[in-house]
Amino acid sequence: MSIYIGIIGLGTVGSGTVKILFENQKLIQKRLGCPLLVKKIAVRDPNLPRLVEVPETLLTTDVESIFRDPEIKIVVELIGGLEPARTFILKAIEAGKHVVTANKAVLAEFGKEIFRAAREKGVDIAFEAAVGGGVPIIKTLKESLVGNRIKALTGIVNGTCNYILTRMTEEGLSFAEALKEAQEAGFAEADPSLDIDGLDAAHKLALLTTLAYGTEITLEDIYVEGIREIEPLDLSFARELGFVTKLLAICKDTEEGLEARVHPALIPEAHVLASVRMAYNAFYIKGDAVGDVLLYGLGAGQMPTGSAVVSDIVDLARNVLSGASLRVPPLSFQLSDLQRLPLKPMEEVVSRYYFRFAAVDRPGVLSKIAGILGENEISIAAVIQKGREIGGSVPIVMLTHEAREKAVRRALSAIDELRIVTAPTKILRIEEG
């Protein structure tokens, strides 16, 4: 017996997937117990140059032929985007095919529809490659930590942003310079908005939060802040104070409800995530039984992401061989047990904070700023003021003890209205974990 696969899309991830399936075919067969064969690959233009050599007989422009082929048991969607990816996934399900996808956007937007359709047809959906590239975070949450209550999950989930922040921190590059370098190195798209504005990370966090807590969550529920406004000066001050700046995706279980947020944050240099550089991803998980778990690896790229796709294909092929389906719920929890848990509004989040004020250099400035912070029950932990510019403005950096977000916003609104303050206050949260 052989198990046949149909693949939609032969871009970067598709090429990596096919390359692994071809080059490691004998190894995979020994682990699976039967040949795992690519029967058809749907592409827009069969004549385009490819990142992997593929027999012309496998290529087709007729996507529907994959859904009609009774020998194909597993369909792999690797085109990305919302449409026609959603339509193709639903058509594969309707045809009784198991589905593998690397498409976090379509699952975040249409996951409820897709997972319900799969359950009704008795087929499986697998999406390890949708989050973390080659890092097995999905399987870890679905299977390895199934006996744990997840207290918190903090992730560096976007390699583009981590690359940019690494270069800005280590080389003093501006945001624009680091972004250009990331694009030239192939780590950032021509239009990097989804990455640098935090939306890619939010799509991933939506999936991770559902897997960790069994809650129905939308992108609108997640507080999202990107890295466009990060300046080298703030990264420099952060390092002087013993911190590294990262774009973090965070979900936490608190007494006041779940937190789900994406934003840049300072983390101590001794934190396990502080050493995650360049395009690497990492996930720091706290379970009530297991304690602390760290997963680390390349979060994107042809071969790492292809590795995750192949892992899913083999998992589903094992289900085909055993005649089983829906053995492991795709979202870790049974779909009937998913519920909308209370979410803590961002205004109620409690954190430490980094502030950088641009203020006129004259006596009494510091006391006025500190006075407004004190009126809002924000306690100062450290202050740095450098340089003197008679008649000009100087940066004043403050670190706070824990404070509530709404109090911080109220205080900064009042401070920014002072005549002695010459520019909007820069703010970064501190995550110490």
C-alpha cells in the first residue's frame, strides 16, 4: 500500500516540503511503514523556474483534479493568504481528504468554519508549520503538555521583527536601515506590514491561545502593537539598564481573565528569551505540572517550515494506515468544549514600564513628571538623565514598579500636555517572567 499526497503551491515552503519528501523518502518509509508519494502538485505556471527539481508529470494547473482523485488521501495547502486558500481547504474536506496547511492567517480568520467542516466529514486538519516554522509548538501544546494547565506562554514568533531588533540593538542601525537589510537578506517581504505591525504575530497568538486555553478568540480580542516606532536610543538605554528589546506574543491565565497581547517589550538580559537572535523563534511555556519549557529554532525558511509540514503529513498518513481520524483534536480541546473565556482588557493589564520623556533641561522638570506619576499611583524604580542642553530638551528615562495600564495611559496623557515636555513619551512594557 502507498499513501498519495496532493500539494497546492510550490513556492518556498512547498519546495522545501517536496525536497524533504523526495530526498528522505526511504527514511520516511521506514518510519511510516509504507511509501508516501506525491501524486500531483498544483501550480499557476508549470514553466516557472523552481527551487526544487520536480518531474513535469507531477505538475498540474487543475487544482480541482486533486480533489477529484480518489487515490489522494492528504491535501497540502501551501499557497498562503485567505482566498483561494480557504476555498481549497474546504473543497478538500468536502472531498473527504485530510488537510495539512501552513496558513496561520486562514485558520485565524476562518478556523471555526474549517474545523467544524472537518469534524463533520471525519477528516483531520494539521497545521504545525503555521506557527514557529520548524519549532514543534503546536504538537507540544496538543500532545506533550496535554496534562498541564498552561499558566503562561511567551513567544518570539516573528523572525522578521526579531532580525530587525537584533540588528538595531547590536549595530545601532535605525529601523529603516535594519528593515532594508532584512529585505535584502530575504527575511522581510517587499511589503513588510504584516510582520512589523505585529499582525503576523497576532494570527499566531490567536491559534496558540486557543490551543493553550480552549477559548474562542478573534484578532480583535488581541492587543497588537508593532515595532515601527522603536528607536535605537531606546534600545541603547534598555541595554544600559540590563534589558533586551523583543517583540513578544503573550498569553497568560490570570485571576482577572486571560491576557492576549502582542507588543515590543524589555526583558532582562538573563531571561531565557534574551539570547534569541536574528530570525530565530522561541516559546517559553509555564505549565502547572511540567514547570518551565523552552522551545527554540528557526521560525521560517524553506527547509525548517517544510520539516514541520512533512511531520504533519506523516502524522495524517499514520491515521490513514490505522483507519483512524479525529484521534487528536486539532485545537487540543474537543470542539464542543471550546468556550469564550473572559479576556482581560489591555487597560487592566499590570506590568512594569520603561518611559523616555523629552523634556526641557531646567530645574523642577523631574519633580513635575514624578508628581503626576505619583498622583496615578505609579512608583519609580530607576531614573537616567544624561547630558545638559541649555534651552534645549534632554531625554529622561524612567523605569517603574508594577502599574496598571490605564493608570499609565492617564498619567502620560497629562505629562505630554506639559509645556516642559517637547515630544510624546516613548513607552515600552517590561516582561520579567
